[in-house]
Amino acid sequence: MIYMKNTSKTIDRMVLPLFVVVTLFLLLSCNSDKKETPPIHGQNKLPEIYLNHLYVVLDSNTLLHLADSSFISEKFGNIKVHTATTATESWSGIYLFGKNSYFEFFSTKGYKGATLNDFGLVFMTARSNEIWKIKKHWRENSNDSIVADTVLKMQNGKHTPWFYNLSLLNKDSVQPFSTFLMENTPEELSAVGFSAEEIKNGINWPTYSIKRTKAEFTKSFNQIQSVTLLINKKEYNHLKKSFLGFGLQQKGTTFFNKQIKIICIRDEKFTARLKTIETALTGLYAKTDIKISDKLIVHVNGSKAIWEIRY
């Protein structure tokens, strides 16, 4: 503090309390004007979800050479051709399985209505009945039109409950992408061999996969960590409602939780397109670029492999 002569001390004692009072008044006034902003429904505490799998429709040349690389076929993941049939539809493609996530690669004949570059992001809950908590919260905190149903599969000549499906109502029949939240039904988990107590406590994807396939996963593909999309305004608004409804957080045009990050790059020149998919690996690998075709390059570096789709 600056030293002052005795003649000014009387004034100093009068001014100091007044200054303090005015300062406190201003601080209290500012605080009283602040309104507490309620969190958007995507920011509330909801059951954790993760990106279970991703599908994309590729050209025939890319599909033909998908397994040419020894890294992809021998070290990255388990690859096989697979067909799934439900009560209302079927799809067939090349599946590339990892420990916590997997890819579905389709041709334009892989499922009804498939068009080149179409894609889908499929999220999953970790425990039974969590999908209904998310549905309830979504409905209570938005005006979105949402759809929930049970997908049935053919098993031993009859239809049995396979998984629950929750999504935003799609009013555009030619939309180039889809995204939904799924959860295996108790009937499916029981059929695989889990007890009622195990189902109640929660069954993660690796545990389910091991029980279903009767084999441990031993390769390097751990999970899908992030996805980058090129997307226009209309499509972005649809995805935003879906991601927030599922319970993801939002920062700018990125949606995320502890398990996954979806980065949206706005570009009005495109209908929705996948740009990159970043996968986490369990091992460390030398930096290399694997050219599957002119349309698909896999960039491997350390504990990551980034799949780049070119147009």
C-alpha cells in the first residue's frame, strides 16, 4: 500500500469502506442477474453407450481386395462373409470383428435399398433395460418423434426376439445414413447361455461375443474410437437430435462420451459421407499405409489404425 500523510488518513478511512460496499453491491448484482442454464437432454446423466458397429456400402473393387492385406486379414481382426435374416429383412456382407466393435462392409446388393457410400452408426447399451431409461428420458426432454421396436430373427424355423431398436423417426426414405441404439433382448442373451442373474448384472460385448462364438478374440482391433463425417445442414440436424437423444455430449459439431467421438464437418456439397474411422489397437505397429483400393486407405501408426474413405 502507498504510504499517505496524516492529513489524508481521515479521508482514506471514509473512502475505503465506501469502495468496499460499492464493490460488494456490484458483485451481488452481477450474480443475481445470472440465470442457471438447464442442461440439454444430451448432457444429463444417462446410461453409458458405445459405438458397437459401423456399416458402409463400398464399390465392388474395394470389397474384392478388402482382405488382400495380411495385416487386415491376419493381425487386425476376424473377417468373414455373413448373412443375417430378421422377420422383415435380410442383409449380407463382409464382417470385420474386433474385441469391442466391428465393421460391416456391404455391396449395393447387400441389403434392400443399399446405395454406394451409404453408412450407419449403431450404438449399444451395456446392461439390460438401459435402453428404456434412455427412451423415457428422450421423450420427456424433447419433442422429437422417436421409434422403438423389437427386431426378431429366424432361429430354428421360428421368429425369436433378437434386439431392441431405438431411433429418431426418419421421414426421408432416401437418407444416405442411419443411426440407432440397440440392446440385446433377455431372450437372446438367455439363448446364448447367460443366466438371469448375469443378464441382470450386465453383459458387455466381449463377454457376449466369446459366449456366442465359443472363442477368445486374439487379434489387435480393440474398438472404434472416433468417426469423422462430412455432412450438410439438414442431415446434421437429424444426427444431432439422435446423438443427444442417445445421451452423447456436444461441443461445437462434435458429439462424444468416454467411449466414442463423432466429428461432424459441415459441407453443403455432400450428402452425408464417412470420412475417417479411427480404431484403437491392442499392439504397437510400425507406421504404414495400406492401400486397399483408390477409395479406401488404412493408415497404421502405433496403437491406431485410421480408415480413410475417399470419393
